[in-house]
Amino acid sequence: MCQQTPIDKIAIPFMNDMEGITTMPVPGRRCPACLERGQTVWVIPGKCCPQCGTPVN
């Protein structure tokens, strides 16, 4: 069973020699069930879609 993640975007903090923190995007996939309904919902592979609960691999 998948756990629902209430966040819309996940970023990994990345420290480097420059000032501040740079965020690096995490690869995601679009939920196929939501895509069929005309919605674009990005999901981290291996998690469930927060909108419809479909597992995304």
C-alpha cells in the first residue's frame, strides 16, 4: 500500500561553494490515470499519486 505524500514538490538541498542553497529537482513521472482525465500530476517513482492513489513506477 502506498503512503500519501502531502507535498507538491520535493527538492534536495545541495550545498556548494556558492552562496546559499541550490535545489536540485527530483525526477518524477506523470500519473497515467490522471493523465487520461486530462490532468497533469507529477509523482515520485515508487509512490502513489496524491490525487487518485494510483501507484506510479
